[in-house]
Amino acid sequence: MPSLSASTLGHLLGDWRDTGSALRALAERIRLLLLDGRITSGTRLPAERELAAVLALSRTTVAAAYAHLRETGYVTSVRGSGSVIALPAVTPPGDARPAHVEIDLTRAALPAATTVLDLSRQAVEDLPRYLSGVGYDLVGLPELRTQLALRYTARGLATRPDEVLVTLGAQHAVGLLARALTSPGDRVLVESPGYPHALDAVRAVGGRPVAVPVAPTTATSPGGWDQESLEEAFARTRPALGYLMPGFHNPTGSVMPAAQRRRVCELARRYGTRLVVDETTNDLAIDGEVPPPFPSDVIHVGSAAKTLWGGLRIGWIRADAATVRRLAERRSPWELGTPVLDQLVVARALPDLDAVLAARGVELRARRDALLSEVGDRLPEWELPVVPGGLALWVHLGRALSSPLAVAARRYGVHVTAGPRFGVDGAFERYLRLPFGADPETLREAVARLAHAWNDVRATAPSPSPFAVLV
């Protein structure tokens, strides 16, 4: 059973206090850490006395916070194991939900493309010729690898089928790369804010994240990757692996300029860093062009989840043939292959993917613009980014209230992920990620509810320090 030390939990909690009840504020923040995935379900919490010492609280207050979590179904007492936090199987008693339909904005994703159903029917017709085999496929069906190779080649990156490995989605691909290309203690260059599951994958293999800031583009700032930090991170730490999402970055929506891409490649070669670029959101252009691929010595990760449908658990890795063979050998023994039918659907989709992407761009523009308009009208104090593509807005709240807002929003039936989930060290309390994958009407309703939650949070939050902007 995993366990949390008092010091680690104290770090994750960050600035959790507000002007209300300390025990409720502490309980709500611990619950948010669980709901956001920053604490794993089934984790043993630190002893009350130890946590009280770290947080400079009385043991009575911590015990009361644990008791509140226990009453609401989030903590159980296990003999010999203390207090264990876990997601309840049902809505816990005393945690009443609103009568209206809940809105989940924790996932940056779209419903299935309109072509998925027809493609699935066609794929079923292709299936009989595979039924005589055992169905365990560790590298990918030849036709899917061929179609992916053709697509990379058409984009300007000459690719052979043996330079493609099919995976169980992009997240599986990133985890496999972290396992195969790093050793415990290796430095890994990552973005901050960045894709949370990539950070999780790095930590899971004992990697030491080296964070490089990425800022959203706004009306007053160009945003993007901080070049000085990139230069310094490579020179100082010589990372074994570098993970970047340079095309419509999650969560900021930034696009890395061509000159900076060339410089990053130069730095990676100089310092012996294997560079991985995650192109999961790369094809989701709204206003601009789809960014081109990196050179052939850079590992590319892609996925069908954001463009076609998250229910198609198909991702891929484009690398040199030797690396592909190495990765196939390093697949875990419990990964017996990638679903054949899903692969056939994606193989059918790729020849006409550009038409799907054009339709997705129109769809995303309507959703993004609806969200921007509604936030601008109802929450004018929030600073909105300029987002030319991707699936989310990285909104600056103006005050360090992202986690309290995420808690309050749940009371209004809106689920959002607080800013610190996207940071390496619990930063970004002033930011909130707002995906725009839902339909415009749902997004407008979500913002209306968020405005109520924001008013509640501001009413109970302490006044900001006049020096807060300097901190």
C-alpha cells in the first residue's frame, strides 16, 4: 500500500488555508488532491500527529479533518494501516450533489468524429482475415504502420513502416519511452506547466524532472517556451530524455516557433539527450497551420484519441528502427498487444484524416469562441490566452485560488482540474485549465456555474497582498 509522508502531503497541499473552518479547508484540499489524481486512491495518509506538526496545527484539527473525510466516504480506517484515502464507490453521504446535470471539464477531448461509426463498420469487414491468428500484436498491424509511415512521409519526414510502433494510446507510449530510455535518477527535461500524465510517467520510473517554463500567448505577451531556461536546463543537467509538446501545447495552447525547434534539436544533440515530441494535439489547428514534424532523430508520439475519438485506444511512436525494436522488447509482460479492431478503424481513417481535421477545426473554433465569449462576459477579471489550436484555455485567475475554485465548482456540478496538477512542484494556483471539447451550450452553462463558484471563493478568501505580484 502506498503511503504519504507528512512533509510530502504538506508540500502538495500548498497554500490550503482560507478564512473559514481550518478542518473543512484541510479536508477539502486533501479531497481535491485525490480527485485531481495528485494522490493515488488507496494511499495511506500520514499520522495525525506528524501532519499536525508539519502544518503547525493542533492534532485535534487534523483528526477532525480526517473524520470529515471518513464521514463523507473518502477515508477508511484500516487496522494496522491507519487512515487510507480512496475514491468512494458511490456518491458519499453528506456530500449532496446538485439536481442539474454535472459537467466534466477535467478532460481535454472531443466526442467521436462523425466518421468513426462508418469506419468501425468497415473495419469489422476487414476483421475475418485476422481471426485465424492469435490476435496478440506487440508492434502494430502492417497496414496501420504503413499508413502512419505514409502520413509522416507526406508531412516531410520520410518514414518506413518498421520505424513505427503502435501503442495503447499516447500515454502508454510516453510511459514506454520513459521505461526504455531512462534509468532511476536520470534527469528528464519537461515543461511547466505540462501534461500531468507525462510527469507521472517520469516519476514512476524514478526520473528527476527538470522543468522549463511555458507561458500562454496573451494580448500583451508572446508566451511560449523560455529560451534562457531551455539553454540553462540542457547545459546544467544534461538530461537523458527531453519531453516536449510543441504543437498546441497542453495546457497553454502555445506553438513552438521554427527557429526555437531547430535550437532545441541542436541542444539535444550537443548534450546527448533523446528528444521526444508529443504530437497528440498537433493536428488540432483552429486559426493557423498544423506545425511540421521535427527531424528524423527526434522521437515522435501520436494518437487517434484527440482527432478521432478517445475510445480508440491507439497511439504510436515514430523512431529509428533500432529504437522501435528496443521499445517492442520492453513492453511489459502484462501488455499482450494492441486491439486489432481499433487498429483497423484507425488504418481506415488515416487516408482521409485531413478531411476529418478540417471538420474538427470548424467544430473547435465554435467551441473555443463560445468559451472565450462567455468567460469574457461573466468573469472579465480573468486573463484569457490567445489559442490558435488545441483543446483548452490556460486561464489566469488573477488570484491564487485555483484549488479552492475547483472544490467550490463541484458544489455547482462542474468538475475542473486545478492549476497545480499541471506543475512539477505545486505551482500555478493562479491558473485554471478550461477545455473546450464540450458543445457551446454546455460550455456556457459551465461558465455560468463557475462564476457562482468564483463569487463564493472570493467572498471567503483573504485579501491579496499588495506585494503578491512580486512573489
